[in-house]
Amino acid sequence: MKNNQLVMIPGPTPVVRSIMDQMAREIISFKDVEFVNDFKELVLDLKEMWHAEEAFVIAGTGTMAMEIAAANSVKAGDKVLLISHGYFGDRFIDLFQRRGVIVDLLSSEWGKTVSIEEITKKLEENSYKAVTITHVDTATGTKADIETVGKIVSKYDDTVFIVDGVCASAGEREYIKEMNIDVLLSCSQKAFGVSPGLAILWASEKAMNRRESMGTIIDSYMDFLKWLPIMKDPMKYYGTPPVNLIWALKESVRLIKEEGLENRYLRHAKDAAAIQIALESMGFGILAETGSRASTLSNVLYPEEIFDVDFRQILSEEGVVVASGLGEYSGKLFRLGHMGNIDKHTIVSTLAAIERTLYRCGKDIDFGIGVGIYLNEVMR
Ligand code: PMP
């Protein structure tokens, strides 16, 4: 009998029934009062829950959100400090350079993070219009200490702090005000547990002042000032809002409120630590260093004699789909997403399928070892 498939890639993540139902609703006019009120409430919730001055929900993916953050913060000739912990941090290089922005790059070896001392030194020696960092780099599974970096950047009045929260927001702790974040960018398909299609951004007062001071910018669809009137009153029009996705995100935010943001962060942290110990007990390694491991995904190094393509093929037959490694880690690891609205049933089933896969790959495994360790860690 064929196993049900669990999609355990780091986005899109599994979509729960109540969110799916919102996507399946019959379309109504985006000027219908019911939708306008729903959209307005969603933006207010996002602002309140993440302690932000403004929030934006715009049709697009995470990359679009990166572009929006860049377009509203810097212009040609400006200098940015780019802190990169992997593939998605590096994605900012081309994105800024196409805009004529000068990039100063600080990058770490994959699995490690750039030291706070290096960041402090760069900021002391140079003047930057913006600093960017990826909260969780999905290629490496490393989590950046955005709180400490934010504190350092906040000493510089003319520097905005941009955080890529694509693989973090709604799974890892992020508060705009307390963490001195100026632009937090994210999207719908990861820890929010909605299908792909929405760019989500939060902005501080400092970020909005920066945008105002830039005057007319070359982008229109990506301009905060074009969308601000719509975010305040969705009865106004700039571009047609993706009605069903906005409803789906509203349902996701309702679920988050019901769980409590802090409880949600704690659940992710506890599950991730337990999953990582369980995987290590089965002979895998975790690429990210202890102390900077993400709660939203794990980048899992294969033990000797386990081959990537075979492993992922058998795992998929056993009912779990994971993602391959990127860059130099292609073939050396698999990426396991564990964020959003996944429950213990899903995690236990995933670990059990990994055990069956190891067995089928020829490893002498004690069945239940990973599942047992996970449950012991997470339940006691
Ligand atoms: N930033 C990070 C950290 C990501 O993980 C991703 C996608 N995996 C992106 C940006 C780009 O997002 P998208 O694929 O939705 O354009």
C-alpha cells in the first residue's frame, strides 16, 4: 500500500485544512466590505503582533520581498553591509548590484556565522546606508543573532537594518521595535503555513522616514508609498489584491494568535532541538554549529555509505519528501523543514520514515531510536 506523502521541505510547508478552506472560497470583489475589513484586520494584526510601525502584504514571493526591502531603503551609489551565511544571503549581492548599490560583503563558512566583532569593526570603519542579514539561511540551517546585530546597527542613525525572515518569521522570535529591525521581509509559504504567493513586510518608523527621504524611486509596484494608502484603507486600489491568499494568511494569523506567538516560538525551538538530537542519534550530522541552529529547518549531513539520490528516493517511497542540499552541499545533505503548523503526528511519522529508509539503505538500525529520542526530549 502506498504511503501518504508528507511534504517536509523548507517551504512550501504543509497547509492545514482551515487555511486550505480559505483558498477554496468563492471569489468576491476586492471592494466588497467583507474582504476590505478582513484585509484591514490582517494588516493591523501583523503590525501589532510584530510591534511594527507599518506592515505590507503584497502579491509576490520571498525574492520579491527582498527586492521591495532594497528598493525602499537604498539607491544607486549607496553602500550596504551584507552579512551572508549562505546561498540566500548571497542572493542579495546581485539584487543590490543591479541597482547600482555598492556591496561590502561579510560572509561565513557554511554552517557558521559571521562574528559580532567583525560586524562591529566594519560598522566602525565605514558608513553604510543599510545592513542586511538573513535570519535563517535555508541553505545552511544557521540562525543569525539578529537581536545583537540590531543593537549594534541602531547606534548609527543613518543605517537601516534589513532582516530576511523568509525562513524564520512566525517560527523564530522577531520583534521589530525591541530588536531594532527596520525592514523585516518574509513570505507566506514557510512558517505561516500558507501556499506561496504573498510577500509580507514590516517596517519601522526609521525605515518609513528613509523611504520618504528618497523621494521618487524607480520602482512603482515595489514602492512602500504606493501601497501604504491601501494597507491603511484596503477600499483604495493600486494593484488587485490576491483575495483568497489574503484570507488564507488571515486564517494563519488567527491560528498563530490562538496558539500565542511566544508559545509558537517555544514549540518550534523545542521540536527542532529534539529532532536534531534524534537525527544525530541515527548517525546523521547537523551542518549548523550548536548555538546557531535554526528552529525552522535542519540541514542534515549523511552518514558514510548513504547516498543522497537513493536516500531521498526511498524516503519519498516511505512517504516523506525532503529537499536536496544546495551549492557545495548538494549530494552531501538533505534539508528537512519543520516549521509552521506541523504537529507531533507529522514529526513522529517523519522520523519513523527516516528510520525505515536507513534500514532499506542497508544501515543496521534499532527501530524506534529516533522516534523514542524525539519523544523523550519533547515530552519530558
Ligand atoms: N530568502 C530565504 C532565506 C529563503 O529561504 C528563500 C526561499 N527559500 C528566499 C529568500 C526566496 O524566496 P522565494 O523562493 O519565495 O522567492
